Amino acid sequence: MQYSNDYDSIDISFRVKGSKGKGRMRIFADKYKNSWDYKEVVIGIKKLKKTIIIIERKE
């Protein structure tokens, strides 16, 4: 987990496991007032060489 902008932005990465294999989830978010605005949430599956986009915000 990495924080920036005085703890108002995060980059989190952790392992996940499911029926199609193992991977890593990454979450990028910014804090606005008392809630988080998720900019991007993705899962990378190394074995399948595939990235699954859960949330992708166009700016």
C-alpha cells in the first residue's frame, strides 16, 4: 500500500485467488472529503497473461 498527497491518494496491491487461477488486484483511489473515489480497479492474471478491468475511469 502506498499513500500520497497527504494520505488522500492510495495505490493498493494484493494477491487474489479464484477458479481461473491466481493474480494480483490493484486499486487506485483518491479521497474526497470523507469518501474514496476509485479511479481504477484491475486484476492481473499472470498465468493467463490477462488483465481484467473492474473499474476504469476516463478522465
